[in-house]
Amino acid sequence: LLKEAPRFRFNANVFKANVKLEQSADETKADEDLVKELSTFLVKEQIPQLVQSLKTGDSVPTDSQSMQELLHKNGINMRYLGKVLDVLA
């Protein structure tokens, strides 16, 4: 029985031009592919599910703190807030 869910870490610096990564080109490519896959999942699956929940009134944030908590609870970083708003519109 798992006491804690596994933690996954993604290389948030993989696309930054001014960051020198201490890894091979193959490792960098694998990190890039993983971040792209995660982004696609968030935009096509997770964000629409969150927006549907917002539209049905299941979760309605009342301020920026509750919005941040709602996004994070759903595995969505605040950098995707614009995408959430685009889907809501």
C-alpha cells in the first residue's frame, strides 16, 4: 500500500536558452519530449475538465489565492491561467 503518491519532477529549464544543462543531448531531448507531452495533456485534458467543473459551479474561486489553489489541486501551474481563460471564453 502506498503511503504517498509518487512524485514526478519535470525539468522546467529545458527550454530556457540561457541555462546550461549538465546532461547529455539525449537526456535533454527526453526532457523536452516529456515537457511537451505534459503540456499537451494539460491543454487538451486537464484544463477542459477544470473548466467544465467551473461551469457547473463545483468549484468557484473567489480570489487569486483560491484560484491558485484550485489550479494546483488540479495539477495546473499558474502559467496556464491564460489557457484556462481562453477555454472559459
